[in-house]
Amino acid sequence: MTRLVKVAFSVLLFGALAAAPALAQKAAPKGKAKASKPVVVAKVEGEPIYDRDVLAAFRSLPPKVQQQGIGKIYERVLELLIERRMMAIFGRREKYDKKPEVKRRVRQAENQIIRDVYLSQLIKKYLTEERIKAHYDEFVQKNPAKTEVRARHILVENEAKAKDIIKQAKGGQDFAKLAAKNSVGPSAQRGGDLGYFTAKEMVKPFSDVAFKLKKGKISQKPVKTQFGWHVIKVEDRRTRKVPPYAKVKKQMTRQVGQKLGQDFIRQFREQAKVERYSLDGKKKLSKMPATPLRPVPK
């Protein structure tokens, strides 16, 4: 077993067990109205472990581990589930569920679950089609259709060399080959191809010339920027249109959901009575940080 698999099993699977039921539902095959009856895949002291528990744990492993396929690592995942269930059963027999440390950690887990479920239900309640569509309309207003140019360029260190390259290109030599041979820019290996870009995505002197050139034309003079001297050839022009609602609806939904979550947290902050103290508990803090930490988006 590789080190990655060992780490994944020993660390990530621990957290997977708590989320097993929800993840198992997500993992259910598409097109089924109801989940199939769970299958018992093991029993520990008479307590069942189901196929959905194994699948949920598998789906919580890193993508690199999942690439091996459930078939290859099924028995190892199952054995870890058995081990954890076994230790929990014997721990309960020793009354560890009554220990203060266990109760404290259960309370912590319960608080996290309540917080997550409560916030997700609030978001779900207010995450309406109207809100999502309004967010899309705002996105459209802020992102009107823009003209894009696809261009190649040859970047050199002095004006004299740039003028010579212009002469060669206008004399019929292949621009891409000239770029590969002469350009000191990173696009040289692509024949100077910069792909499509808007005017604001390039430095102004470069964009000013590129967007005035017609398709297939080469700049008459070298273009000076902070990077050096450029010879530019426009390959194509097009209009970058705003993607249709159906194409970006998932993205819009996620953004609206995140915004709602932040709004709810802010509202509750305004309502809640909160006292803050320094790490040693001796000094009272006047207010929350200007930029509170946020969890990394999943």
C-alpha cells in the first residue's frame, strides 16, 4: 500500500464515517427515485456495517486513491470500518461514552453538525430561482459582450531587430516560424500565439496596436512595452458573449448560496451577545477582527 493510501485511510476515513449516510445518498446511481435497500457487508458483535458506509468512506478518500477503484481497495476500506466499529463497541462496554472527554468531543461534533445543517437549511430555504436569476442578470450587466483578438507576436530586445523581422514577415516568411526562431517571449514555442484576449488583458501599447489591425495584418512598426519590442500579427477577431443562463446556473447558484450564508452569519453576529478575550483570558477584546478567517471553500 502506498504512503498516500495509508495516510488517506488512517486520517481521512475517520472523518468520513460521520458523514457516511449523506455521502451514500449522493453516491446513489442516477435515475433512481429511491435508494435501494442497504446491504449488510459486515457485522461486528452483531452490529451491521452497510455497503453505503463503505461507499461513503470511499468517496471521502483523495481523488488519487479513488482512481484505483472501489474494487481494488474495498477490503481495506471495509477492514478499517470494522476496526473503528469494533473499538467503539468495546469502548462503550467500558463506559467510555460516559467519560467527560468523550462527552466534550461529542458536544463539539454535535455543535458543528447543528451549525452546518442549520445554515444549509436556511440557505436552501432562501435560495430561490428568482434570486439566482437576479444574480445572473447582475452578472450580465457587469460583463457585457467584448471584442477579442487572437494574435501572434515576436518579442525582441531592440528596435532594429524588430524592424528586420517586420521586413522578413512582410516579404512572405512564415510568422510562426519567425517567432519560434527569434522571439524571447514564452510564447515562442507556440509560434508566438497568445490566444484570444480582450483589450484590458494586455498592456495598453500592445492592445492599442493589436485592436486596430485587421485580420491577417502585421504591425507596420515595432511596438515598445516594458517587456521589449513587439511585432504583432492579428490572426482572428470575435465577440466574447455572456454565457447563457443554463450554462452558468450551477456557478450562479453556488455564488448566491455563499452570499446568503455570509449574510445570515452577519445577521446573527448583530443579534448575538458576544464577549471576546485574549488567549490568556485576561484582556477583553473590543471587537471582532476586520477580516475574520473563513473556511476554505470545498
